[in-house]
Amino acid sequence: MKIFKVSRPEGDKIKYDEYSSFVCITSHKAKARRTHPRNETRVWRAETGQWHWIDCETGKVEEENDEYHSWSTDIDALVVEEIGSSPQKFFDGVKVILASYHAG
């Protein structure tokens, strides 16, 4: 398992009630990039032609596409840095362990 810091790009305007970054544990950089600070990931749904959020714990896909969710809508622009690793695999999927939220 690897530890990643995921943050919004420099110059991205972060408003009240938005996240600026988070730290998560997962096996791949791509999984970290698609994770929401609330411990959710995004999945492409061909039938809607849009990204939807999927809960990492339950696997439930949100039917309504709420792009905002207090996080960036441009996941390709996110900065993903590997900051550590663990020799053991504790779980499958992604686990957010710390998030930076700017409450309003």
C-alpha cells in the first residue's frame, strides 16, 4: 500500500466549504486521483456520459451527477504525490486518513 497526498493545483481558487487537499492510502496513483476527500471515488458511466461519485466503503454509485461536492471537478489537474508506503496491505480500495477543509 502507498500513501498519497492529493491536492488542488497551485492557483486553484479555494472557497469556503471546500477541500484543498487530503492524504490517502491505496495501491495506485490513479485510485488516489479519483478519490474524493470524503472517501469516495469517481466512476465513468457510459449511459449518462458523465463522471459519478462512488462510495469507497459501500460501492454505491450516486445516480445524480453532482459535480461540485466541495472538491475539484478537474481531477486530471490534481497534484498527486506519493509520500510514503506500508509493507502490509490492510484493506482493498482507498482510505482517506487526513483532509484539509476550509469551513465557511
